Amino acid sequence: MDVLDFPVYGDYDDGEYEFSNEQYEYVDVSDHSAYNIPFMELVRTCIMPVLTQGLNDAAVVLFCCFASFTVSCIIPESAFWRQRAINAFAALCGLCALFSVFGEDCYLLALVGASGYVLLWLGTAMSVLQFLQLQGFVVVVVAVTYVVLFEFKFGKATVVHKIRGAQMIIFMKILSLAHLDKPLLPSLLEYCGYIFCPGTVVFGPWISLDQYRLWSAKSHLLTVRNLIRSLWNFMQSFCLSFFCLSCSTCLMTWIFPFVINKWAEAYRTAAMFRYSHYFISYLSECTLIGMGITGVPVVKMLKIELPRSLVEVVEFWNIPMRNWLKRHVFWNVRKRLGVPAALAITYAASSLLHGLNFQLSAVLLSLAVFTYGEHRLRRELSEIYSACIQARSCRECQHKNTTKNPFVIATNLAFGVLAIFQLAYLGMMFDASPTQEQGYGYEHTLSKWSAMGFSGHYIALFMMVTQYLLR
């Protein structure tokens, strides 16, 4: 099996569902008459209040990002205390951003960050662990134990669900420092600045310590060209973010006030969820740009809404998280235990990071199976017909039938429609049910899929069997 062509299961975690806009109530889709109104009335009664609430919630976080960027610009590069001041100010701004969003519950996130440094320090200080090369492993075990206990024993369901996204980002940063061979222990101030960086600590995304160091070390020259380019990138992400928020909470139900059947309703529910994810993803790009960190794309919406395959969906759903899983889980485990174990452990890591929620775990596992079956089937068909119909576009296509061939166009289009169908099937359960604030259980998940006759899973089973027979 060619590992380079294999869709790494780390991609599947991009089906995350790392962030969601629980603060912004989904509209009551049962009251169809409320959306049989003129567009300007919709703007006044729904879109403007939602945008105002979103701006109010994001304002403090964005202000903290701008403040951190300003401090990094005004402190002279020659000052010997520059790095320490930038790290300390970034950590302070990050804690303020956490408090503005999570209130008193932010102490739980601060506790996770502080505990991470203690674990990393103990891992480097204990000679026995160094001799056995178990420093990073101990950090991973403690982190997993905390997630399990907090999820099922000590944490209140609403609080767990509320802080899950931010907690996951902090854990990803800590675990990226806890290499399996030898952990990386920065200074205390640099660690705090990295963990509580205001550009990532609330909305994400994950960035590496090297990326943070590059930002904190370099002198940000405010030339007119750089300023215009940064403002343009910021405004693009900002407008896309709040457009997606409007779509998720208002426009989707206004455009589709009535549903013909359960499949149309499933598509609308899944689309509302996807756009809430785009809202947070593009907003996280804004916070990064506000800090002066550029060139870190988080999501590619068109690749998801008009997909070539499910492989592309998971690849572009959450790009930084996909990179984290491939870099810190899949490739590390593959070197020691091989590809099958690496795939299994990557999926387990994904589920643990998302808090061992049955619904998320079921979606991730299903997405992994769906994507694997599609990848293998399209690879077999591509070899049989010498056609450019694999799950990913060919980089240097050497097939006899290229992308301009009618058969290739029709096949890729059919698989694209199938990917949209599967997105609706998987995303339909992320609705506005009463248990949303506490997270969804297995009854909710299975009842949703059962109502659809488990059709998505049967399609995936058919693809798996077909690709096996074609070998």
C-alpha cells in the first residue's frame, strides 16, 4: 500500500467539530411562518441582532490580539527585555480574552495550561524518565486521564461542552511540546505566551511553537504595503466569518423555509452546522491576522461545499488540526508500530481531543470508513480505466483519460454529489435539540441515522465491498 497516496486518518479529525457557535441560538425551524417575510425584515429582526451579538462577543478577543501586535511593534528590537515583555503581555491578553468569553469558567483552562508546564518540567527533570525516554509518554497519559475524568466524573455537562474547543487547543499545544522521544520545555514566560496566545486560545487554530517564536521574535515593520495587505486579508476573513454566521442562524431557514422531505431537512440542518463552523474558522483567521501572524489558512469553504470527494472535505475542514494530527500522532506512531496502528491511534487521539462524546466519535469513525472506502474504490477504478477519477486530483496526470474526458467529468461529478449527500447524512444530527448545550448522546445520534435507514453506512459498505472485489 502506498502510504503517500493513502488518505491519512489524521485528515478525518477535520470533521471535528472542534468549534461551534453554541452562543448563537439556531433559529426555530418549526415556525415556518416566521421566515415568510421580506428580506429587509429578516435583516432587521434576525441578521442584525445576530451580527451585533457576534461582534460583541468577538470584540474583546480581537482587541487583545491588536494590543499584542501593537506591543510587539513598539518595543525596540534592541531591548534585552523585549522577548520577555512580549511573552508576558501575550499571556495576559490571552487570559483576558478567555475571561471575556468563558467568564469564571476560564480558571479551568488556566489550570490545564499551568498543569501542562508542570508535567513538561517533571518530564525533563526526572532522570529515570529521560533514561527510558518516557517523558512525552507520561504527559500524554496524564492528559488523556484528565480528559476522561473531566468528561465523565468531575465536569458539569454544560461547562464541559462550553469550554471543549478552547481546552482542545490548549491540549494540542501541550502535546505538541511533549514529543514522544524528548519533550520540548520553553521558558515559563514563553510557554505562557504560547499557550495563552490571544490569537489562538479562544477560537483557535493550533499553531506550532516555532510559528509563535517567529511572531514574537521578529520586528513587525508597518510599511504601507504590509498594512494594506494585512487589512485586506483581515477584512476578507472578517466578512466571510459574519456572512457564514448570518447563513447559519438566519439565511438558511429563510431561503429554505419549507422542506419537501427528510433529506432536504437533513441537508439544511447540516448546512447550518457547516456554516457555524466556517464562522469560527474564519474568525480564527481574523484573530491570527490581528496578532500579525499571516499565512495560516484554517478552512476552504468552497472545497467543502462543492467537493470532489470526501477526502477533500476532511482535508480542508480544519487545516491546522489536520497538520497537527499528521505531524504529532500519525507519523510518530507509524515509525514505531506501522500504518494500521497509526491509523487506529490517530482516530483514538481525535476522539479523546473532542472529549469522548459519542456523537462526535461516531461521526469521526463513520467519516473515516466512508473516506477510506471512497478512496480505495476510486483508486481501483482509476487504474482499471486509466482515468483521472481518484479522490484527489492528479498532480502530474499520466492517465489516458484526463479531466476533459466526458466519462471522467461525469464520474467526478457523481462522486461529488455523493460527498454532498454524505455530508448531509453525517451533519444532520447537529441540530438545535434541547440537549445541544450538554452535548448529544448515543440515542440522539442513532435515532437520526435510523430515520434515514442508515443509508450512508450502507453506501459506504457497498463501496468497501466493491473495491475489494475489484482488486
